[in-house]
Amino acid sequence: MKNSKTDLNLKQKLEELYSHYNKREFVHPDPLEFLYDYDDIRDREIVGIIASSLAYGRVAQILKSVSTILNIISPSPYNYLMETTEKRLRESFNGFKHRFTTGDDVSGMLRAIKKIIKTDGSLLNAFLSGYMESNENILPGLSRFVKRLTHESGGIKNSLIPIPDRGSACKRLNLFLRWMVRRDAVDPGGWDMISPSKLIIPLDTHMYNIGSGMKMTVRKQANMVTAIQITNAFKRIIPEDPVKYDFALTRLGIRKEGDPASFLESI
């Protein structure tokens, strides 16, 4: 367990990293960049969940796949979904492929999004139906939200929809929530009714390795339990915004000039 002096030193190092990397010039190549083109929150939340859900595999393929979908549903993804029939949705993505994700997965998720928006008015409202400010974190809301997506997509397995109740770290959906809830130079925000203090770190290989290196976890599995453990370690440092440093820290393992080993040695 780190002491307060160690936490203070770590926060200083993290703030320095945040000041350096948390700028839009360091976003590309990252699917987050697609959200900047959509000022209407009704469009941005749809683009956000699509872009984050496809955020697995090689980054060049991720950007290509997201672009393929957005070229079909833009300029207003919200209007496209509201005006397009389910039959047309299926036809529009026939032949689409992104690693394990098929056109049926994409059209299934989009049909689910459309049904949820028609029922609840927005994805935010649907998420809030399972979220309470008294919850320790957003996990209960996330679990209910995933169940809605699964149900409305036909209740079948979909590569774009993880299942938190089975222990998945739900990296892609936690990434989506970071984008939508936080607001700074990188994260565009828009879901202002959810506190950043409730977010869970989007746990991928980079963040798992860094979290382990910072002695925030000794767990061997990068699952939801580990994600929450690392998040709680960040909460000791910055309780109001525990995922603040996620973007900056993951640049260390993504960018050519990044050096996670040197950073870990410095703390």
C-alpha cells in the first residue's frame, strides 16, 4: 500500500505527463478523433459507441472500419437511424468485416441503439435508468445498459457488446464512457449528468501493464475486478476524476517516443 508521500509524488509525475500528452495533437491515431466532428450530442453519443466498440485490433484497421460505418450514416447518425428501416440497416452493412465483427453485428447494434433512443429519447437517458449517484461506480448502470443493448439487438451474441456480469473489463464501453462523461482538451464530454468520479478505467494491455508497474494491482487477469482495483488506486490520488490520466498514460505505450519503462522508474 502506498503512503501519502508516495501518492503525492505519483500525482506530480502524472500531472506532468497529463500536461504533456493531454492535447488533441496527440490523439491521432485514435478512434476518439471521430467524435470531434459531431457537435450535436445526439450524434456524438452514437458515433462514440460505434468508435469505441470497434476499438480492438490494429489501429489502422480500427480507423478504416469506423470510417466505413460513418460514411454510411453521416452527416447525422441520429437522423439516419431514425429514418432508416431495419431492412435497410441490414443491407447497408452487408459484407462489412472488422476482425470478429460482422455486418450483422453492426446492424444489430445500430438497431438496438435506434430502439433504445425511440423508447428513452437518448442513450444517456437509457444509461441513467440504471445509474444512481449513490453507486460506488458506474458498473450497475453499465450492466443494465449492456442488458438493454443485448435485448434490443435480438438477445444473440454480438462481438460489439461485452458482458460485465461475466467479469469482462468492458474496456471499450468504459472508453466510451470516458469520452462522453469527461470534458477536457481531449475528451469532448456531453453526458454531464454523470460524475467523472464514478468512471472505471478502460483496462487494456497498456493500462494493465502500467497499473501493475505502479503497484496498483498484483492480479494476473485484466478483468473487471482488476479494472476497479486500479481505478480505486487512482481514486486515492484524484478521487473526483480517477480516469483523468488514462489518455496520457496509454500514449506511453502507443507513441514511438513513449517510454513506459522510464516513467515507471521515475515514480
